[in-house]
Amino acid sequence: MSENTVLYRVESGIAHITLNRPERYNALTRQLLLDLGPAIDNAAADDAVRVISLTGSGRGFCAGQDLSERDPRKLDGPLDLAAIQRELYHPVIRTLNETPKPVAACVNGIAVGAGAGLALAADIVLAAESASLAFSFARIGLAADAGVGRALINALGMPRAKAILMLGETLTADEAQRCGLIWRTVADGDLGREYQTLLNKLAATPRASLAGFKSALASAHLTLPDYLEIEADAQGRAGRNPDYAEGVLAFLEKRKPDFS
């Protein structure tokens, strides 16, 4: 990774991916995104990885785009932001959504703009009570990016999503939890321990179950017959996995299952 803008390690089946520009609250640069994409791709492709973890170093998760890279005084003209989205952001958001592996995010401080989008691309978001998610695109004359609009609509509904984006609102972690945008918040001092417990629990859960949940829930917008077919396919794959037989046997024998 260039200048260690992204840290990557695999331990006990968990791929720990950490944004590493703490002096800038992990603000996104072109280089960081060029490093982040392969890290996420590696985690998704590595069979030894059961869980993908996203965190930010220092006191924040991600402050969004580093605007010092986009100083109009240093540019010849407007940037092609659509091309930048398609090249750097879209592959990351798609992979996080499409990988059958569970993705968890630990929001330890601010998550702004595309940084909020990156966090919300995770399947499970745990946040410190002092954290916040800011949707400040309108304040600098931008539309939403990094999948933020879709995440807000899915969690909050159209009226609230529109208001939050149009007004450039910031949600505290507690507000985000209460409205269903993230899973839960914990006291700042407990965040590391609670997050590791979450990762360990996911890593110990049968892969086929987790993959089945992701594929089925991602298809919830389809018609009921189409959704039921996808759900049935996912259940069929899980039923053919040895972990299912082990889970049933462990239940009948009143012991803890030993999943493979």
C-alpha cells in the first residue's frame, strides 16, 4: 500500500482493513482509494477470510473526500467527478455489497460524505456514542455519492432521505441507531472490545448461512415469487453444507457446534 494509506492484515479469519491517514481523519485521496480497492478485492477473494472489517485509524472513521486534492486554484478546469466515481468509488461499494462474506464497520468518530457511504456499505455498523454521520454534500455544491442515497432510502424511506441530503444534515450515532441506519452504538470506551466480539461471532458463524442472508436480503426489492426463489436457492446451498448437519447434530446432542 502506498505510504501505508490503507493497512491490511488477516487474523483468525478476519481481514482487518484500516484507513490510515489519521492526521486528516482518514480523508479520501486518489491514492487511498487506489489502495483500498485491491485490499477489499483481496479480502473478498481470499478463502481464508471469513469476515471483512473496515475501520479508521486515529480519532475518526473517514472525513470524506480530501478537498485539498480538488483545490480549484490548482486545477485547469472542473474534474470529471462521474468518471472518478466509476473508477474509484463504485468498485469498492459494489464489492462490499456483492461479496457473500459479512462486512462489518467500526465508526469510531466522524464519517462524512463518501466516508459515511463507505461505512453504510457494510452489513453491520457498530459506532461509538460520540461518533456522527454527516451528509454534507449540498454544503459544497455536490450531489450524493458512494451509494449514500440508496443507503438512506433503504433505511429511512424517501421523505427522510431527501430531507437529510437536501439540508446537509448530520446524525449523531444515537440518532442513526434509533432510525435504523446503523446496527447499534456503544460507549466510546467499550467500542474496541465490543467490535472484536462482533467480528469473532461472525467469524464463527457458518459461511453458507451468512452468504444466504446477504443474497436473499439484497433481493428483497424483487417481486415476492422472485424473492422466494432466491431465498430457496440460498437455503438449498446452506442445507448442502456440512455445517448444517453439524448444527442439527449439536442441537440434538445439547452441545456447542463445531463449524468448519
